[in-house]
Amino acid sequence: MALATLKYGDGDFNKTIRAAVFYGRDGDSIVSMAGTLFGAIYSVNSIPEHLRRVSDEVNYRNFKNLVAEFVKTIERILDKDTTRFNCKQGSIR
């Protein structure tokens, strides 16, 4: 269906996306595929700048902060497991 909306849109981003949205059914997937394919075929610059900017802002992930939080979680789990293991090991003796 995404390919059909691309054909129908004939190089017009808005026409392509509207066709995908109004198709219904699995609209979110069809729209995302149509938009992605549109950008791949006609270049990212053919997608309106304000949509690209908003999409970049919404999808931005600060991986440095995510990794730091992940490491803290791993360290807490490791500390608990080490304490648990040492207690169990001590009670065996």
C-alpha cells in the first residue's frame, strides 16, 4: 500500500502522505513506510523542513545519559548479587 501511495502521489510529498493517512487500516505503518520511501527516492530534502526538524527533535536520544543510567543499574544489580553470593557462600562454611 505504501508503494501505491507513492505512485498516486507522483512526487508530491503531501499528496503521498494524505493518501497513506486516508487509506485507513494500518495507517501509521503505511504512512511511515511511504514517508521513508519518499525520502529515499526523492531525497530527504524533498520532505518539508519543519517536519524533518520536528521529527529530529522528537526522536533525539542522548545515548551518553542512557548508557550512564544503564551502568548505574548494572552496578546496583552486581552489588546485590555479590552480597547475596557472599552471604550464601559464608553460610556454607
